[in-house]
Amino acid sequence: MTLTVAHISPIMSVIAGLLILIMPRLLNLVVAIFLILNGLIGLGLLKWLHM
């Protein structure tokens, strides 16, 4: 399986969900990081993720 930009967002969602389940106090931090990374990927600013 090849990972593309389309696969990164769902993988980040699963990881963020697991972190929130394990440590609910991290909710603000996890959501902020997820939104920032998702925005950067959507804008195409993280070119190194294009494999």
C-alpha cells in the first residue's frame, strides 16, 4: 500500500482519537496540532508528504 496525502488525514484522525482516549487532558493540544497539520497538508505546504 502506498501512502498519499489522501491517507494522511485519516491516519492523523485515528492517532488523535487514541491520544484523546488515553489522556483526555490533551484534548486542546491534540485538536490544535491536528487542525494545523491538516490545514498545511490541504494547502500543499508540506511537499515532503507527497510520495
